[in-house]
Amino acid sequence: MCVKKGVLLCIGILLAAMGRAQYHEVGIMAAQAHYIGDINPYSHIPDEFRLGGGLIYRFNMNDRFAFKSSILYGTIAADDANSDSEWQRNRNLSFRSDIFEVSAQVELNFLTYEIGDPLRPSTAYLFLGLSIFRFNPQGQFEGRWVDLQPLGTEGQGIPGFDDPYALTQVSIPFGIGFKFNIWKNLAGAVEWGMRRTFTDYLDDVSSAYVDPILLEEQNGPLAAIMADRSLQPLGPEGTNAGMQRGETNRRDYYIFGGIMLTYKIGTPQIKCPTAIN
């Protein structure tokens, strides 16, 4: 009998904890997108600021855990010309790509937190989730931007080579943020989050140079031009065919960092544990 009462008491306390401070938030995020990959392998600081952003929805399960979903847009870009590596500067590749992302995440607050509560006004938090994103790497040619994936710059689509890579992919977002109350039902947050992708082609660079004659014959002259922009060929026959173009064993990352502004909908549904006799 005591065990039964103990179990019921634990269930009551758990339901009360889950019920406490349940509420919804909606808002917006102003964000900067960035990328880590073959053309920018190390720097977490973007060379230039490109404003993006999107919509945020958050369901606060209690004052420690929240579920967040978002729709975000940003632009990533990188240029070998900005590298400290002489090899990269000679490779002379560059790209840009829009990123459209739909994401679902779980947040863990370091401290108890609720919008509008002066006793729980702020907290740092961690988040982890799953995203679906769309990208489309482009390179510049004669003053215009051209889509790189249809060109098959690393032989994609040619018999004996890989198929063209998919432009819609899955990523794992993870990162850290800081939430804080602003006024009544209004709150803000600062967040930085990496996205671990399962592709090495955010920048259209991954493996080795393809024979330019074969590439031109199979995928067209523009494919051969965009595949090899090197200032000085490194191969013994005046081409880079078969030589390293990218880092095959490393997957690319993209990053969203920015500021959120959210509004709490309704009032918390605070529940108290039922007395058990």
C-alpha cells in the first residue's frame, strides 16, 4: 500500500512539474549565416555580414525544458582569395548559397525560467535537434552567378562517377543561447548554433579534379571552366586532373547566430499536486 501511494505521489509531482509554466511563444529572429567547409575550413568569424532571419515558435513544457521550431533563411559564402593558405589562394575557388531551413529542437535551460516572472528572469540554455534544409551553391562567371550542382564539376552524372548530390538535406543543429525577459510577455534571446550536415557539397567542393577534356565532353564547357579556376596548374601536364580539389573525409557545417524577440501567448497553466490520503 505504501509503495502504491509513493508511486501515485511521484506521478502527481511529475505532472505538476510538467504542468508548471506551460505556455507558447511566437517571434522572429534576425540572424547571420556562416559556413565551415573546404573553402573556409577553420574560421568561425564571417568575412562579411549577411543578414538573414526567420520565424520562431517555442512551447515551454516547464521552466527547464522547451520545444522550439523555426523557419530560417540565410546566405553562406567563402572565397579562396581570403585564405592564409597559398595552396587555397592558387586553387581560387569561391561560392555562395542561400540556405532555407526548417528545424525542430529541444532546449534545456540552465536555470528555471519563465517569461514575465521577475524571480526567474533569465537563463543560459543548450539545444539539440533535427533540421531539413535546402541549399544551392553558385559560382561567379563573367559577372553573373551560375548554379554549380547541375554542372557536375567533380564528374557527377558521368558514368563511373557519383550521381549529382541532393540539394535538400538533413542536418543536426546544436548550440547555446541566453534567454532574458524584456517587459511583461516580451522576451529576447541571443543564440549561436552549428548545423552538422551529411554532405560535403555546400560549397560544391569535395574530392579531386576531373580530366577537363572528359568534363567538357560529358557535362559541357562551363562545367570544365567552373571546376578548375586555379591560377597555376599543379599537374605535370599543365592540368590538375586527378589532384586534390577538396577534403573528401570532412562534412560541411553551416551556422546560424543571432537575436530573437518572442512574445508569450496566454498565461501559464500552473497545476498543484493532488493530496493523496
